[in-house]
Amino acid sequence: MQLTPEQFKLLRRKRGELNLTISSLADEIGVTSRTMNKIINHNTPIKPQTAKKINDWIIKQYMND
């Protein structure tokens, strides 16, 4: 499974808006820094449970705006 272009864009946008490092973003989402690095830099395939964590985080961030 891979993030859609829209999910990928929202993840990177929110990371930039919040000025988060890859490590701090990984901590907030609940994945390892290595996994987050692969996602941010290469948009590599991920497990469904990782995609759910990312989606939940994105939704939470936009609900707080």
C-alpha cells in the first residue's frame, strides 16, 4: 500500500507548517523514524496499519485548524 498523492501532499504540508523534524513527526504519528524517513523521502509502500496511523494524524491536524 502506498499513500495517495493527496495524502502525501497533506503529510508533507502539515510537517512543514508545524516545523517538525522527521523524528518528531514519527513520534507524533507512532511509527519509527526510519519508516517515516522512507515515506517522506521516497513515498515507499507501507503497511495498512501505518497508513491508518498517518491518516488519523492528518485528520486530527486538520480538525484542529
